[in-house]
Amino acid sequence: MGQVRQLADQGMGLSLVALRVVVLGQISMVARAGVAAADRPHLYVAAIFVVFVSSAVLVTCLMLARRRGCAPYVAATEALVSMGLLFLVPSSLAPTAIVGTWENWAPAFALNSAVAVCILLPWRMGAVVSGLIAVFYLISGAADPSASSGSLLANALTYLGLGFASIGFSTWLRRVAAAADDAKAQAVEATRSLERERYRVSVHDATTILRQLADPAVPDPVIRALRKQALDESHRLRALLEEGRTLTLEAHTLGDVLDRALLGFEDLPLVRNSDLGDCATLPEPLIEPLTLAVRTLLHNVRTHAKARQVYVHATADEDSWEVEVRDDGQGFDPTTPLGFGLRHQVINQLERRGVRVLIDTSPNEGTSVTVGGTR
């Protein structure tokens, strides 16, 4: 059972406890007068004793953290006790104290039991039991010649009405609680999925650097460049671990972003042409994703492209900006599934921030990735 469903059941249980305490208080207030008005006081006292014992069992069950196992048995006991008291209490009283007095508290107790039964039991069983209590009330009242049939029928309908109202309210509350538990579970799973994606995005470039550093075939010039990138990645990952946030980048323009993104790629045959875009100011939330996206594209070129030349071209005007990373390497089939870096680190991370991403490639024809957005 979900946490919200448990809270809903606990709330209904506490409400039943409060209602029972009120009824017991009323019975206690009229107990002395009832004994005085009883033709058979010992039966009247026995009825009060039974009420308090059954109520103690009910309250104990309702206050238990895990009460679902005992609920059917307690509900059955409540129904049997209330139906028995509808006959026992009137038979112990004098005829003048049966109708219209609080000394005959059995109908009120039976009404309280009907509400409890309808909340504790599944709704079909609760409806049947509340109907039985109403029938027992009619039978016990019919034995009293002074009781009018209209009053008996109206009171019997009260049992049914409150019973069905209790069923409707408890069923609705449990459904709302179950829906809240489902929504909570979905939110938790969505958060976990987001955290997994954030983790994969955070470590993607770092794992690429580590894999190349561990490759004995990587030449020394590339190793020196990778060391610079590894130091920068260590600062970024430490910020994630210690601060719970990404490292703040001292970059405000497109030129600053490219300066940081191209750091450590001196081993690539790279040509930068960004004079027309270096001064373009970018929105703060876009700086880090764009930096990581350009880095990922260059890591892909280094790892997969086997390019003789790599071009980084950037332009901007008053309203928009654009960056292109193009190589003359081996390219790839655009119909094949994209790798994690290109799919998540570039496309997903940029498109969710309103940046368009265009990929133009084919086997042996190089690859061009163009990203652009508004200022």
C-alpha cells in the first residue's frame, strides 16, 4: 500500500475513533439513568460492558499501523454486537424508556457501527452489512407497539443513507490517495531517469578523455592536449560532486564559449573562423550546454572521423547566432542510430533549450553539424 493511501486510511481510522469516543461519552452520561429505568438492570449493565469491550477492540485495531488484517474481523464483531444490542437494550428497559429516550442508546450505537463497518469493509460487503443492521432495527422496533411505522422506516433509511455515504466517501478518498501514490511513484521514476541522464551527460566527455589517455597508441601531442582537457573536466566534475551544480563558466559571448570548448584540441587539424560571431552575447543558461556540445562534436571528430581538416565556423547578427563544426573525415550513414554523445549531449541538450541542430553527413563525405538559436 502506498504512503498516501496509508495516510488516508489512518485519517479515516482516527475519524472513526473520534466518533466512537463521542458515542461512548453519551452512553456514559445516561448509564446511571438507564440503570434506574431498567426492569432488568443486570442486562443493561451487561450491554454497556459489551459496548466498551467491543469499542476497545475497534479502537485498538484502528490505531494499529497495520490493521488491514484485523479489519474484517472487527467489522464483523461490530455488526453482530450492534444488531444484538438492538434487542438486548430495549428488553432490559421499562416500556416507557424504550422510545424517544437516550436510555435506549442501542440505535445510536448501531448507527455508529454501520458507519465503521462501511469504511472498514470492501464497499459491497459494507453495503450488505449496513442493510442487515437496518433490517434488525426494523425488526426490533416492530416489537414495540408504541413505535410508529413511519418513524421506524425513516430511521432504517438513515442507516442505509449514512452507510452508503460512508462507502462513497471512503472509496473516493482511497482512489484519490491511490492516484496520488501513482503520481508520486511516476515522479520518483522520472526524477531517477533524469538523474541517470544527467549523470551520463556529465561523464560522457570525461570517459572519452580517460579512454584515450589509457590508449598506448595515442601519440604524445594528443596526450598533452588530453591532459589539459582532463584537468578542466576534473574541475567541472568536482563542482558537480561538491556543490550539487555545474561549474560556473566565465563566458558571456560566443567567442568565450568557443575559447573554452576548443581548449585541449590543439592536436586536431583545426581551423577556427569565428570573427563574425565572437562578440555575440548568449543567454546564461545556454553557455554550458553549448560548450559541452561543441566539445562532444570535437571528441567525435578526434575519435571517429579520421579527418584531415576540421572547421569551426561561427556567425551572428542582431537576432541570431550559428556555429558549424565540419570535418572532411569518413562521415557515417545518417540512417543509423546516433551515439549517446551526439543524441543526448548535442541534440537533446540543445533542442530542449530552443537551439536547432542540423546534421549533414554521408559515408566518406565528412560530417557537418550546425547549431543555432536566437540571442
